[in-house]
Amino acid sequence: MITDVDRAGPAAEVGLGADYVIISLGNYSISNLEQLALLLEKLKSGQIVAVGLVWTDQYGAHQGYVS
């Protein structure tokens, strides 16, 4: 779960917020923090990948992707 987003950072630029849950990175499913950390280590600085997310707001639960 994302707990904080730097308002000046790239996550905020694509609309990510606190309480979003990352469920995939590129073609890989994420089920725990260790998997996410290992995949992030393999990325090159500036590399663009699709990030799968789930979140809930006043309209209900949603799932989507950002790059």
C-alpha cells in the first residue's frame, strides 16, 4: 500500500495517492513488499513501466494502470 506521495514527484504527476495498492509492475504480479523491492532494483533510472493499482474512493473500488 502506498502510504505517502511526494507532491512534486512523478507518482503525484500520474495521480497516485495514499492508500493505493500496487498489484503489478510491468508484466509481474506483486503480492508483497519484497517482490516489489526486487523488481524496482532491476529497473533502470528513468525507465517507464506500467504499474497496476487498486484503490477505493467514494464511488467504490477501482483497478487501473499508470505508466
